[in-house]
Amino acid sequence: MKSTQTPRHHLRNPLLALLFLAAAAAQIAMAAEPEQAAAAQEAAVHIVYVDRPEDADPEEFHIRTLSPVLGSEEKAREAVLYHYKHAASGFSAKLTAEQVEDLKKQPGVLQVVPSQTLQLHGQEGGHASTTRTMGLM
């Protein structure tokens, strides 16, 4: 007569089960590390305040300030989102954390701050959105 019992597929030893779960958790953690590293290198918009150039076009000065950090004038032109030339001297650009640290070391850079969008609430319950530029203003 043939046995109709199915083989057992579970672990009989609780210690082996615990070891298996610990190994699985370690694999999941190692798989997440590259994603965390990639997230740290993601670019975010920053406002860069610089000394007002006396004998140079402000936009060209901004590009020359950013070029050594990004590696070329072309990359600097692509990264700049806006040039501030009237109330403040500076520009906004998408930068990684490493680029922000390098840019802070450039001559003429006064401050580099993340751009933040804040929600303002009016008296009538309406909502308005504004971009906050922190720092020198």
C-alpha cells in the first residue's frame, strides 16, 4: 500500500527557522542599500546667493561659479533654473548634496539653501502657494 501522506515542508527546529528569517532580513537590507545611496545623490532645487559681480554680467558670473562644481559651462547652464539679479544676487539650480558642499567652497558664494514651497492660508480659507527663499532676504 502506498503512503498518501505529503512530505513536511516546514522546518522542525525553531533555531533553524530563526536563522532562515535572519538571513532573509539581511538580504532585504542589503538590497535596500543601493536605493538609499541613489536617493542621497538625487538632485534638489537650491537657492545660491553670491556676491554681486561688479564688472561682469550676473548670469555669466553665476555660470562661472557653478561650472567647476558640475564640470562644464554646458552642464551649469542646464542646471540653472533661474537667475536672481535685482533684490538679491544668485541663482537657483538642481544640485545633489555633494554638489552643494562643493559649491559652498567656491569664491563669491555666500550661502546655499534648499528651496522650499510653503502653503499660505488666507483669511477666507483659500490656499496660496509660494516658494520661500531663505537666508539673506
